[in-house]
Amino acid sequence: MNQIRFDDRVVLVTGAGRGLGAAYAREFAARGASVVVHDAGVEADGSGGDPGIADAVVTEIVGAGGTAVACYENLASEEGCRRTVELAVDRFGRLDVAVQNAGLLVWEELEDANRSWDLMRSVNVDAPFHVTRAAFPVMKRQRYGRFVFTTSGRAMSVDRTRPGLAAYAVGKMAHFALTIVAAREGEPHGIVANAIAPAAATRMLRRVVEPGELAPEQVAPGVLFLASERC
């Protein structure tokens, strides 16, 4: 089977400065895509903002002969989501793939979950909603598009969830719901939507893993297939 390629495709990966998102961005670029490496550079709790996080991935991609541009927008605002999509279109003329990887994880049990709810909702629920809304008309005009959302098994099963994941689980089910609607509305326009529930050794993972175990690069092939013309 021929290798999946993304020549002449423009790919947006949110939260692409570290972990899974960075692995996705590097692999898309290695297969010919022009990649928008989005990352606001915030800490795990949503504070701060370091543009160097996205810049480092772009430097790596360009150094390897690929094409990429950094985006530092804070997706906690609707305007930031819209500007992120606009950057892709302004820079590369189109947007073929949106991988919605950005997210936050704050552990707060139900009685205390209101403390971080506004922040968690804005990044894990509002952001994918507004990025999708901004990207959808672009893809409709092209008669082509691919969405890849990020859900979680932790949100779908009593056995697999943990105390303290209320806000996180709501956000991950929001991604799942957006997948369903985007797939349905996109079908007449050549737009396909899917979701993954990845397990990888990133800063969100609490348990210790062995070297090479749960490497983000092991998840990337599935994402690339879902984002490709073959899907």
C-alpha cells in the first residue's frame, strides 16, 4: 500500500507544541502537509503563555525540510479560535484538516469542580465548538475537509473514569458530540469527522511508564489515516 501523503494539504493541529499534538504535527509535515502548529504555550493548569513552545516545533519541522507556521492564539476566546483558522487560510489559502487536540486537565471532585469550570469549559468545550464553526465554511467551499476530535474513554465508562474528572469528562464528551454533528452536516460537502480516544505518555498522564511505552508517536498513524483522503 502506498504511503498516505498530504501534499498540497493544509493541516491545523491545536495544542501542537508538546506531546500528542507535536507528534501529529511532525508526521503531517513529514508527509507533505503545510502545518499550522497551534499552541498558546500555557501551563498544565491553563496559566501563562510561552510562544517558544510552538516555535520549537516549527523550527524542527522547517529544519527537516517541511512547511509550518506557528500560532499562539488562546483558544479560551471565540476570537482566538476564529483567528487561528484565519491564519491557516491567510497563510496557505485553504484548510483541509483540523485536528482538535488542545485541552486542559484539572482534577477537582464534583463538589469543588466549579472552581475551574469556566476555564475548563472555555478550552475543552467552547474552543472545539468555535474552531469547528470557523473551519466548516472554509471546508464547504472547498468541497473537502477532515476533522479529528479528541475524546476519552475516561468519560464513557464508570469503570474507567476517576474521581475528579467531572469537568474533563464533560469536555471530552463535547468533542464526541461535535464529531457526530460535524459528520452529519459535513457529509453532503465532502467533509468527514471522526474522534480518537488516545492513551499516551504526556504531561496529563499520572502513572509512571516504561521508556517507549505509550509514546505519542504510536498514536499518530491512526490520526493521519482519519485525516486523509482514504478515510
